[in-house]
Amino acid sequence: MIRLAHDGRDIELRLVSIADSDGRGVEAVRQDRAAYDLPPGDPRPATLTRSVVFGAPDAVLLDLPQLSEDQPAHRPMVAAHAVPWPGEMAVFRSPGADGFALLTIFGSRSRIGTLVSDFYPGPTSRFDLGNALVVDLASGTLESVTDLSLFGGANALAVQTAPGIWEIVQAGVAELIATGRYRLTRLLRGQRGTEAAMGDPTPAGARVAVLDSALAPLPIAEADLGLPWNWRIGPAARAVSDASYTALAFTPAGRGLVPFAPVHVAQPWRTARSPGDLTLRWTRRSRALVADAWEQVEVPLAEDAESYDVQILDGAIVKRTLTSTTTSVLYTAAQQTTDWGAPFGPGQTLAIRIYQLSNRLGRGDPAAVILQF
């Protein structure tokens, strides 16, 4: 730095370069120190960085039907929410009270909430225009979607109707009615074969989770299904014994492997060759995600083999169980006589339950029907 007296003023210059030749060449930049001085006043007191305190997250373990083809059908999902969000959550599990082993780490905060009011059952396979799903979300937003987006899987939520039981609902219209509170209408109920999970009603306060990419699959083996594990979920940067971990008990049941309930149970018909015999017919469904393709002649069989149990009911009593490897079964006149004293005639009713069987988990969801003669 040099100070040059010029025209009665002192000018400060910062030398950049000097070149000696016939004459000395100097390159300099004018400098004004006052521009870099601190403003007048007392110095700001120094403060230490405050540590961030993480509380235990709000975590939910969900046993759901398969939601995407890139994840095995038997794996459950985990959703978590915390403020502040620690960046990554770790999932530990143990068969006992200690010896927890790390299972997975995920980094997305889920949209979790609760029901504000009771949620009543509604129709399936068409829009439910009579019910509204009112939800308080802890974070995140919801928005209305077109029917085309809805049919493509948008705005899907899981509603916990009982411990471990979830109904999957889709909402076409989302209306923000208060801070974090949404009124969802134009509903599709019982999606992905969860129509039997509807509550009557599902009470206010029930858990709700938005089904999106923030949910993380739990990489468990099929051999782990049915085992009562203890789980701890918390900030990945902390030890599993830290108070910032949430403890849960959860037994994965492999809901994604359960066959869907049969549909379109036809009115029984009699054969002329065997008077009194009844043929019961129904339509098979498939839990496979590709079953929604319209170009298929028949939905794929997602089980190892096709088989069914058909229960003949007398109130809560099972009078007889018929088995079949096709979508029909014969209830003979002799069997009817044994069960009821005579074959069924006009004006009578017959209550039945039909189950498709899984080689891995046994009976799937039932189709319960009362047939009129």
C-alpha cells in the first residue's frame, strides 16, 4: 500500500505490478479502507452453536398388499415423521429386549396423520360419493387430481381400521379446511383387495399414512413372516439405545401374499341330470399388479396352484367345507339333505364363504354371500 498526495488529497493505492524499462511503470488499484471497516457500535457478543435435540419419531409399520413391482410382495413398509428431521432414520430389530441389529436406513419423511372424525364403510368398485375422509397431517400437503391420475394410483392413503389392519383409499378431491387439515372426497374404497378391512366405522384418531415414495420397504426374508420382532426406529446418527428412538412391537404377516376375495358369485343353478344338485360359481381375482391390464383374457394366477375352500354356513356355524380347483363347486342334493334335511327350494337362502388358497399363507380374504332361491 502507498499513499499518494494529489491535488491536496491523500489517496491510498494498492500496488499490483511494477515494470522497469526506460521508465518505471506502476499498476495500482485505488483502495478505500473505510469501505471495509466494521460499522460503529459495540461488538457483537460471541455465542456457541446450539445443539439440535431430536425427539423420538412418530413411526408406523404397515403390512400392506404389494404396491409396486420393484418390491417383493411379502415386505412390509415403514413410515416416519419427526421435527426436526434428522436426515436419515435407522431401523433396528431384535427377537428379544436387547441385541438389536440394523436392518435398513431411509431418508424420506412421510406424510402421517390421524382421522378427525369417524370414517364409515362405503361402496367398492365405484366412487364413494357419500363419505368424506377428514385428516390432520403432521406435515406435507395433498391436492386434487383428475380421475385419470386417480386410476393410475394417485392420492392413495392407508387408513388403520384396527391394529395391523389397513384399508387403502384413494381421493380425487382434496380440500384444505384448516392448517394441516384436509377433507378428502370422491373416494375409491378398498383398493388393492382391502375391501374387507373397512371399519364400521373407523373411529376418529385412527392412523393415516400417505402411500408414496417416502415409505421405505423393510428388507426382510419370507422366513421372518409370523415372527414377533421388537423394533427400534430413530436418527441414524444416534445409537440404538438413545432416547431419540421409538420402540414398536410388530409381527410381519405378509399381507402382500394373501389372495384377494373372489367376486361375482353367481346364483346357483341345477343340472337336469342330477335334480337337487347345486353348482356354485364365482370369478377369481389376482393380487398381481399386472392384473389390471385390460388386454388380458384372464388375470394371471399369482399362487402356486389354483384352489378354493367354500364354507356352507348356518349363522356362525360352518356346516360343511367344499373344496375345488376351479371357479365352481358342486353342492350335491345328498350333501344338502345331510346338512339341512332336504335340498334347497324356492324362498330359502344359503350363506356361503369362498376363499382362494395360498400355498404360503393358506386362506385369503373371504367372499361372504347370501344366495336367494
